[in-house]
Amino acid sequence: MFEALYRIFTSLRLTVVLLALSAVLVFWGTLAQVPMGLYRAQNEFFRSFFIYWQPAGSTWKIPIFPGGYLLGGLLLINLLAAHTRYYQPGKKKIGIVFIHFGVVLLLVGQLLTDLLAVESTLHLRVGETKNYSESQRDYELAVVDVSEAESDFVVAIPDSLLRPGAEVRHPGLPFAIRVRRYCVNSALATNALPGFERVNTTAGLGRDLWLQELPHETVMDRRDVPTAIVEPVGGNGSLGTWLVSAFLARPQHFEFEGRHYEMSLRPRRYYKPFSIHLIEFKHERYPGTEIPKNFQSRVLLDHPARGERREVDIYMNNPLRYWGETYYQASYDRDDRGSVLQVVRNPGWLTPYFACVLVAVGMVIQFMTHLIPFLKRRLAV
Amino acid sequence: MKKWIPALVAAVMAAWVLAQFRPRPEPGFRLREFAQLPVLMNGRFQPFDSVARNSLLQIRTKQTVPVQHDGARHTFSAIEWLLEVMMQPEAADERPIFRVDNVELLSLLQLPEGRKYYTFAELRPSYDEINRQALRIEKIESAQRTAFERALMKLFNAVSLYQRLKVTLKPPASDDFAAEIAEYERVIPGGVAAVRARQAGKEFDETVFNRLLELMSGYDAMARFALPLVIPPAHGRAGDHDWQTLGAALMGAVHQTEWPPAIKWYARMVSGWRANKPEVFNSALAEYQQWLGEHYPRQVFKVQWEYRFNVFQPFYRALVIYILALVLALISLLTFALLPGFAETLRRSAFWLVALAVGIHTIGLIFRMALEGRPPVTNLYSSAVFIGWAAALLGLLLERFYRVGIGLIVASVVGFTTLVIAHHLSLGGDTMEMLRAVLDTNFWLATHVVTITLGYSAMFVAGLLAILFIILGVFTPLLNQPLGAVASPAGSANADPNRPSIGSVFTNMVYGIICFATLFSFTGTVLGGIWADQSWGRFWGWDPKENGALLIVIWCALILHARWAGLVRERGLMNLAIFGNVVTSFSWFGVNMLGIGLHSYGFMDAAFKWLVLFVASQLAFIALGLLPLRYWRSFQNAPQTAASADQPMATRPAEP
């Protein structure tokens, strides 16, 4: 039994089968991006153990093909196992060992990135200062106690907890929050457009608005606009139902037991111990055309705890690496008066560099040990 | 056969290439000098010649225009056509230059069928209809457009380009432009005074006022629509951003005492051309050239070299020589059994021709790199040129090692095909376009892009070798012949039986090249990841182009492991290598057609049909390769070799 398993997992045939399946997966996952959008296709094909097929109109799913995690994991096991079986010490195979160790590092590094990397954006208008970046996909229900003059107390509830019927409690809040309704993506309107229904909340802004629930966005540059109807419930009962939406620019405001609260559904924030201030944004074009030549943000980095205060240029292919995060020039406002920086925290960012070097060295060794004698022989003919 | 024949063949072709540079007198209008004047278009300095060629390619898909003149047929070169468009648009309107193939579009525009090209005069009545349709289609994403909509947008773009070129050097209603400019200069002081007086509510000279406004409305149209910036600032110190269209310069002249001098020289050239007075045209041209030489020597130098590059047409010439070499190499391969001496002469001639073509191809690449100040691959067009170059070089090297003509066929087929592809890609516009900000990094272009493209080249070479193996194996007895039989005039009978067969040589070549492709594809893919990490913060994002590159790496790994595991032998290796062509073409072109992701800037749709045909042809070759060996001419009479061909290959790469 063990012997049979050992043979299977160390066999090169398994490698070939897994590689063929990987090729199909990558091809399929690429084509699937057209209808699904890049993000969803990534999750369903590459960041998964199985690809599921869901018959139309049913709730159950059937796994029909191995996903990226499964194939990657099996390849990893196969690779390590095969090396225990075929490894021969000596100079001849050193290149092969290098290559495969590099591939292992690459796969593990990508898994680490998948699990640990956090991406967010920092949108600044010229002259604006922020000490947080915002998620591009995740939202949070922020309940802010604004009663104190000098500081606010923020409780942020991630959107993953905002499921209809859920009741969220937090020790920092004297009331619970019931989720009456949650739309992952939506549109709001001021009048009754076709497909829209009345919001019908009992308190706060937006009681007379119209709501349309929409499916997840699949187009890469567009994001979901979630909307929720929530009901804070104190010891003495409900405080009414409230509309919160990423669509609304202003938070909802209410009082409870003499304290003032603001409530809003906003992109999830990542706070930092320093602030970034946009001094200037440059958008240069080639003369006589609209082809962009350069985007550049000059920012002031202010980190009081370290007494650090300096100006930095961030432009294409020249990011700022700071505090374990990397700030990239990603986009800009149409009027060229605002800049969007991509913020990435990826503890494993160096692994592909090491992996690349290992594999390249291995391949060059392997190639040269065969090419040079071959050239010598052929040229002698 | 004579030893000097190959050298002679190569020398004749070299002379044909060099003949382009022979000095030729130019009586009448000095068009070749005019063609070298610098203008700023698409964000870069280029000669009028490039504007002419690129525009004509976009509009007419050719670099020349046939014209009827005095009852005889002539051919306008691109610059002659552009001059007429800019200086005598009423005549240019009658030239059949707009290519319309789509039947639905023809019926919408009520144009007669059965012709390829139509004149602007014929399109003019439906001009509003074209605009109206284009306004609607513009909002549809290009991937979603129907064939009719694509054809209409193409025509709309061609007509817009043409209209914009027409107002480059003169306003629509102007005959003697130099005289008009002189009048404009005279009218300005009085006219400006009249405008001020009118604003102040005082009395003003209505004739002067109206004349000034009339002239300026023409110049305003030029300022708004003209495309190339033709007027350099009066002082060489000013930056590139200060170059203007002629219209903008004339509008600005109202407030200036010192006009940019180019205005008047261009006006004289227009008047000279329209009045058919070469001496007027030539003298203005000469004065302008001298002034440019003093004030803008750097720009003049650059565009003159670009002009020489245009005249040289290295890729076109290399293409012709590749075809010739291919013909010779094929004849050589087919005749070596009957006429070994003749075949060897042909093979050596083909070798010299491929070497010459690769040389010209190389010069062309370096020329482009110098003109752009960039690594060789910056867009889809240059990737085609580079893939062809690298593959041809690889083929030439193979031929150097195994003198059987196979390397030559590979070199010439890939060289020829990729240059044809490049030609079709060049119809999209300026191939030396400026790079968008995200691509503006020579380091990554030189490392990631070049390595990944070398990987493509190697995959195509391996795939083509595999196709040759199957064709030669099924239809000829060649694969079973020992190596050296082709090269030695004595024929196969005397060849050393210990020499490897040509079939096994094929196997070694394909295997070695797959290893090479693996090295470059993998390194290139990882470098791409590192670039992505450097510029937008993620090493890998499953973007279609990244996935395409990954597919090549996976496919290479699969081929190598399948061989090591003994799952495939000779034929299996060949079939996998042919499928490598499919994978590579998907990565190179296919993913661009998906129209999504960060790399989708190179989108094109007409190529889709060709991609499908290519994939189908490759699958047909694989089917042929699956034919049982007893049907292969190379193996049917030689069971012992057939058996040896089926022996598992040891894990030794590229070893004869």
C-alpha cells in the first residue's frame, strides 16, 4: 500500500499528468476571465482546490476539475518525493536540483503571497493628507463615536459579517446592530426607475430613495457598490432601520444614551502610524498627443513617532517602499488634481527573486554542461 | 558545381539591396529633400516621409498610389501623395485610396461593388452618415463590434486622418497661399485695431475687420484639426512642446511681432507647388533646410536617418531574400538523392542568402533601436520582427552544425512568415509609436521582453522542425538516411553507417531547442513577474498575458518530463513540439484578442481568423504525425530503423 503510494507520488508520469492538467487549468482560467472578470476567475480557478459546476437554478455544486491549490500542492509533493527517489549526489545533476528547488520556492512564495499579501489604495487630492489606505474590494460598516472633541472611537465591522439576519455585537458599542438587508452591489436612485424598489427605512437619510440590487461587478476597473439596511438595537429596543451605502457620501448620524454616533458603509481602511500628504501630481504627455509619458506624485511622508519627515517622488516603475509596504503610482483623477497610489503589504515579496536566481542558475548550469560538449563535437566535424 | 555560384547569388542580392542608395538626380520639385523635413507627430520627431508612408498604409494598406496622368498610368510614392493631399487637396480627393471591403458598408454608402479602393469625392456624400454611425460604434467596446462596425470604424479613422492631413499646410479655401499670408500680415495691425474698436463700441473699419476674421477662421480650422506639428519655434532653445501646427502658429501670429520663419517658407512651397513652379518650391525648401540645419541640427539628423531607414526598407528586402533562400533550400532537399552536387550548390547558395537576409534583418533591427533609443521589442510589430530575427539566426546556427538544409528551411520560413505578420501589424499606424508611461523603462524592455520573445522564437523553431520531421518522414525516405549523405557528393551509398540518421538529428535538434525555449520562457516569465512587482506591486496576477507565458513554461516542462518518463519517443516529442506552436501563438496573439487585462493594449481583431487557421493547420500536422509508422515513407522499408526510432530516448539532450 505504502509502496504503491510512494511509486505514484514519485513517478514522472504523475508529473506529466499534473502539468497537463495545469496547462488546461491555466488556459480555461484565462478564457473564464472574459465573462467572470479577473478577480472572480482568479478565486474560482487558481485560489481554490476544485472548480465547481453549479447546475442552473440549483444550490449544490459538483467539483469537476482540480483547482490551482490542489494542482500546485500535488506538484510540490510530487517534486519533493521524486527527488528523494531519483536524487544522486554529484555534479552532474546539480543544475536539476537548483531548478527544482527554485520552483519549490516559487510555489511556496506564491502561496505565502496569496495568504499574506494585502492590497489597498490611497487616493489623495493635491494638498490632502491621509493616514490610512482603503481596500479596493472589502467594505466595512464603520460606527464612530464622535462625542469627544479631540478623538473619535471607531468600531469597524467587516462586510463578511454583514449577512442578512445577522446581529453584530461589539464590546465597544452599547447597542447591537442587526443586518436587515445586504446587497453586495447596488445602485441607488432618487426616483422609481424600472428594476428599483423603495428603500423604506424608518430613520435617517435616504428614506425616500430607490434601490436596485446588482450582481458582483466583473469588469476589472469597476468596483461593487454595496448597500445595507441596518437596525441598531439598544436595551430599550430598536433605533429604527437605517440605510448605509457606499453610494452615500455622508454618514448617518444618531444619538444613543447621550452620545453621538456616525454610521457609514465605506471601503475597509488600513490605518498607519504615519501620514502621507500629496504635494504635487504631474501627468506628462508626449508633445502633440494624449499618450501619457509619465505620472508622478510628490508626497510628504510624516512619521512623528520616528521624527521622520521627508518628501518623496513616486512614479511609474519607481515605487516607495516604507514600513513593510510598497506605494505605487497606480492611477489619477481625470482633472489631474488627484493621485491614486496602490499600497501593497507582501511579506513574501522577495521569494520570487531568490527563486528566479536559483532556477536561472540551475538552467544555465544544465544547459552549459550539455551545450558546450555538443558545440565542441559539432564544430570539430 | 562551381564553388563561386553561391557567392555570386548572394552578391547579386546584396547589389539589389544597395541599389536603393545610389544617388539619383531629381529634376523639378525636390521631393526627396522635402520628404526629410522634420515634423512632430505621435509625440516624436519624424520626417514627412514617415508621415506619408504610415498614413498611406493606414488608409490604403499600401505605400503607393496608382494614378492616371495624361492618359498614362503612373505610381505616386507616399511622399508625392502626401504633398498633393497637403498642397492640392482638390486633386487628392479624386485618388482612389480608401479601401472598403465590407459589403454591408458598401451598400450603406451606396458605393459600387467590385472595386477595392474609393476616392474621397465618392465618400463625401455619405460623410455625415459615416460620422453618425461612428458616434454610435465608438461607445461599443472593440471586442464586441461586428465585422460591419469594425469596417466602418476603420473607414471613419482613415477619413478622419485624411481630413486632418489636408489642413496641415494650407487652409481649405486658399490658392496662392504665400500671397494670402502676405495679405494676412498686412491686415493684422488694422484688423486688430478694428477688433479693439468694435469691443470698445467705437467706429471701426468693417472691411479690414471682416477680412481678418475670414482669414483667421481658416487658420482656426487648421489649428483645431491638423495633426503633424510642422512649425518649429523661432528659436532652437525652445522645448519640444513649443512646436505647433501651422494653423496654431498663424493664430498666434496675431499677437506676435516675430513670426516663426517656417510659416512663410511652407507658404511659398504651397504656392510654388500649386502654380507648378519648381524653382519657387525648391528655393523656399532650400532656405528652410538651411535654417533648420542651424537651429535644429539634432532633429534634422534624427529624421534624416529615419528617412534613410524608410528608403532602405530592410525588413521588406530581407523578406524577399528569405523567400528566395527557401525556394533554393527546398529544391536542394528534394534533389539531393538524384543530383547531389547540384543540391549541395543550391544548399550553399541558400545558406549565403539566409546569412545575407539575417544580416539585413540585423541591420534593420539595430537601425530601429538607434532611431527609437529603445531595446528591440516595444510593441507587437517589433516582437514579430524580433521573433523572426532570432529564429532565423537559430536556423542558421543549426545549419552550421548539421549541413542538410533543414536549418535553412526553418530560418527562411520563420523569417518570411514573421515579416509578413509584421507588415500586417504595421497597417495599424506608426510602428515607432511612443511608449505609454508604464512601459517606459528600457531596463525591463531589454530583459523581460527580450527573453520572453527569444522563448517564443525557440518554440516556433522547435515546432517548425517537428512539422518538417513529419512531412519529410511521411512523404520522403529522407529521415532514414544517415547524416552526411546529403552533404557528401558521393551520395548515400558510401556514407558511414555509424553516422546518425537525419531523423535522429531532428530529434536532437528539437529536444535541444525545447530546452533552450524552457530556459528563456521561464526566465522571461519570472522577470515579467519581477517587473510587475516593481511597477504595480504584485509578482503574479493571473493576467492573460502572464498566463500565456506560464502556459509556454508548463508546456515545455511537460515535454521534457514526458520524454524523461519515457511517455513519448521520437514522434511523440514532435507532436508535442507542434502543439507548442499552438500554445505559443496563443500566448503571443491569442491573449491580446481577449481584450482584458493589463496587457490588452495590443488588441487586434482581423488576426483572429488567421490564428484559428494556424491552430487548425497545426492540429492537422499532429494528426498526420499520428499516422502509423508503416505508412511513413522514411520508415516503411527499414524496419530496423523504425524500431530504433521507437526506442526510448535516453535523457541526454542534443547529442548526435
